[in-house]
Amino acid sequence: MEEEVRLMKGNEAIAHAAIRYGADGYFGYPITPQSEILETLEAEMPWETTGMVVLQAESEVAAINMVYGGAACGKAVFTSSSSPGISLKQEGISYIAAGELPALIINVMRGGPGLGTIHPSQSDYFQATKGGGHGDYHLIVLAPSTVQEMADFVGLGFDLAFKYRTPAMILADGIVGQMMEKVVLPPARPRRTPEQIAEQCPWAVTGRPATRRPNVITTLELDSAMMEKHNERYQQTYRLIEQNEVRYDEYMTSDAEYLIVAFGSIARICQKSIEDARSRGIKVGLIRPITLWPFPTEAIRQLSRRVKGVMVVELNAGQMIEDVRIAVEGRVPVCHFGRMGGIVPNPQEVLDSFIADFPDSRH
Amino acid sequence: MTPQDIIRPENKVYARPALLNENNMHYCPGCSHGVVHKLIAEVLEEMGLADKAIGIAPVGCAVFAYNYVDIDWIEAAHGRAPAVATAVKRLDPTRMVFTYQGDGDLAAIGTCEAIHAANRAENIAIIFINNGIYGMTGGQMAPTTLEGMKTSTTPYGRRVELNGYPLAITNLMTQLDGTCYVTRQAVHTPAAVRKTKAAIRQAFSNSMDGSGTSVVEVVSTCASGWKMTPVQANKWMEENMFAKYPLGDLKNTVQQ
């Protein structure tokens, strides 16, 4: 398959991008607003072309444990769900992190808590960036704001997961999952051969040839001294990721007197708010974290030294604002505008809230 | 004739399978796990499957199965071994994939995964150790605990009105179209050990042939959990466990 320009939903783009990436397997369970990922994969029948396995599991719990099994074999495997389903997957995600296994998990967030709503939200920021399951671990968390990024982050997520042997998450919201946009799908590349997997993933469970010792993927260690060493190794990996993999976008920050920090779909709404603000002489810029973990702390810290105030805009009650406050270190006021429960504000609401919080911004 | 005359290679009739390593097992005296581990190692060796076998270890006493049988292993979360095995087998159908699970793992927390893997006719073998108790956590009630049986969480004996009935999950699994071979065995006598070995061989063979899901239940002793000597435990198992969980093939749709 060559590069191709298509009009499609973000969820569909993820499915197509995974097939073209050469993913080995997908294990999912239906939940709104992300079921198109499973539906598209079933309709595309990649097992007939690339040999990719697609399976509708009996539960989110089973699906993430299938991912654990596939990842232990060195395969490029992924799952997707939405907020309540991601909660169910947390035990398995913790095992994948502890097993130092590469895997991709997609959360197309809906409003919670509980069964909540099927409408867009960003209320799983804490869960995604601070661990989520039990134990000291992190996921690499990518936050797409366009259908193009939904497609691009599949390959990026897999590449980072394999580079660091740690699970990566695409933390999307219902808007990016459901809206249709133009997307450039990458050319297809072949799945890795068993020989390539054995070479690139010498730890993988493949069936033990006589030439090596058994490969065992386990997360159990009853010796506390050893368990601490494992933890230290995980933390070294996380420090390396923090050094190398911070990604963010800046928009009109060069002359900005105020800063908005927003991720995902709401960051695009904020761009419009910023354009409207600037037409009224208010110099606002935007930082859009692309990696929510590792967080672009240093970039926000630098900008906080030359702006008068920061507003964090999120589709939640105020979660990322905690990381922004750590970056700003109290230099300037940090305020929050958020809508919850599946409500998405328009650019005017964002701007009104900004002006209410920073009345001096109007010269 | 001196002992040296007897201990000669040509007189050797039995040996430790090479796949069973020299690590000291952590299992208690009289526990069935060690025997079943040895049978798995023997069968894999005899079938030439050492380089194709992938074992999925449970949570429970057998969580450390990977310390004793020198093949590739994945240790699963509690009850999730059949889901893990599903992916491993589907991603590479040339492998021989088996789970090794206890009664708490398979019949309580992992019922959903076990039933659905079997219902999808996943080409995996499930080795199911049923000793009617949670061994590793210190002897709590299992779904398979017999009525009246004392455990640390049924200190006055299991009562149906409080705890429900003992779950014969293997019988349940015979009802699923996806299972091709379901059998219940034990390892308390040499004859029983030989039958269990034949059952494991059949299950592994079914996995390679793509015949569907095989379940080999091994009714087992937990002398420590039952608070008995190994000899008492064997006798108690014969008199009580076999009444609720009688031995023999429950289903076999595969032509021998």
C-alpha cells in the first residue's frame, strides 16, 4: 500500500495506521466512542493481507491480558478503549509496565466518573500520566489533536514503546476520535519476521531454541532487595524518556504576554480564542503538550519567566493544571477554565473566561 | 552383585527429564504440583516440543513453575492465563501453548477467561490443578472446596447457604462446543500418574493439531492447606474429593 490521502474519523485512522505500521495484533472490546477502531479492523480483514491478528475479546480485562501475552512474545500489539474500559485495563497495564514490555494502549476519553457519558472529555489525565494502575510506573502518553496525529501517533507510540520497552498510550478525546478530517496515511511496511523479532527482542518468549536459556516474562519478585533493583531500573528508563522524548507545539508564543496551555482537541479551540484575542490587542500564545508524560515542564517554565499569567484549558475539573503549576513555580498567576461531563466550550467562552481572569490583559 | 554392578547406564530405567532443572522445588511434601511439573517436562521432551512450548504460569503456588521447567514462560495476572495464551497461540499458531492454573485462578477469578477461551476453541491446553483450596495465600476457601470442608475462611466448614456449592467447572467446560478434550485425573498412585501423563500428551497433541481447547483437571492434594500428612491427604482425597470430582474422560471428540 502506498501513501494515501483519505477523509476519515480519527478512530478509523488509528485502525488504518496500525495495519500500515505492520502491527501484529489488536485485541479490543466495544465501547463508545471508540468502537470504530475494532469495527474498521474487522472490516479491513488484515489477517488476509498482512497476517495481523484481530480479536474481539470477552472483556477489556481479557483484551489487555491478550496484549500482555502478545507483547511478551515481542509482537507489536495494541488495544483500545474508552474511560470506564481503561479503568478495567489498569491491572494489566501495570503488569505490562512491570514486565518491561512494549505495547500501545488507546484511550478515547469520555466524560466520567462512573459510566458517565459518551461525550468527549479529558478527565483521565491523572490516570494516564500519574500511573493509573498499582505501583511506581509511567506510561509514555501522546495527546493527538487532529485526525492526522491519531494516525501518526500509532507508529510513534509503537516506536517509543519498543525503544524503551515500556507501554505507550494515545490519550485522545471523543472529538478527535469521532470527527472526520483529511489524513495522509503512511505507506505500508511489512510486519517483522520471527527472525527479526528474535534479533531485536532477545528477551521475547518465542519457544526456547536449544541455543539459549529460557526466556521468562514475570512481574513477581519476592526478594525485596531485588524488587527495589527492578524499580530502580524502571526509574532509570523513565529519566531517559524525560530527557529524550518531550514533545510539544507552540503557537504565537514569541511575543506572548499571556500563555494558554491546552492539549488535544480543546487546544485547537484555544487557537481560535487566541486569534480572537489578538484581534482585540491581547497578546496570548499557546503551548500544546503533545507528550503529557513526559510533560514539557521546562518549556512552560521558560515561557512563565516572560508572561504575566497562564491559563490552563481542559475538558475536566483541573488536572493538567497541577503539572503546569509545578512548571510555573508560582512566578505568575495560573488559572483554569474547564468544562466537564462531555461539554465542549466554544472559542468565545474560553476568551470570556480568560478576560475575566486577566482583566488587565486588555490594554 | 554389588551396587556398582547395578548402577550402570544399561540398567537405567528411569531418569529426571532434562527439561526439569535441578532447582529445589518450593512445594510442600506431598503436594501434587511437583509430579505434574515432571510429567509436563517428560511429555514435552518425548514429543520434541521443547523449542515450541510456551507455558503460561498462574498466580498461586505454581506461579514459580517457570523456575523448574526449562522452557519459555509468561507469568500471567491472577486468572488471566487463558487470555494470555489466546494471544500467544493466535500470534504464532506453530507454538504449543498451555496454561497451568489452580482452582482459585481458573474457577474463581479467571472463570470468564477460561470459559471464553474454551468457547472460542482456542488451540491451547489447560492444565488445571484442583486441590479445593487456596494454597499460596494460606489455605482459604476455593470455589472447589467441598461442603463441610474447613479452610481459614470457612473455619466451621463450607456451608452451602453461605458459600454456595463446590464448582465442578470442568464439567461445565464439557458443554462448550470449543472444547475437544476434557478429562479429570490424579497423581496419587503410579497408575494414576501414567494416566495423567497420557492425558497431558493428548492435550499437547491437540494444541499442535489445532483441534480446539483441551482441559486436563488433576484432582490434587494440598497436605499443608488441608492440615494432613501426605499419606492422610491422599486417603482423604480418594474418599472425599473423588466423590465430588470423579476421575475419567468427560469429553473426547478427537479421533485417537
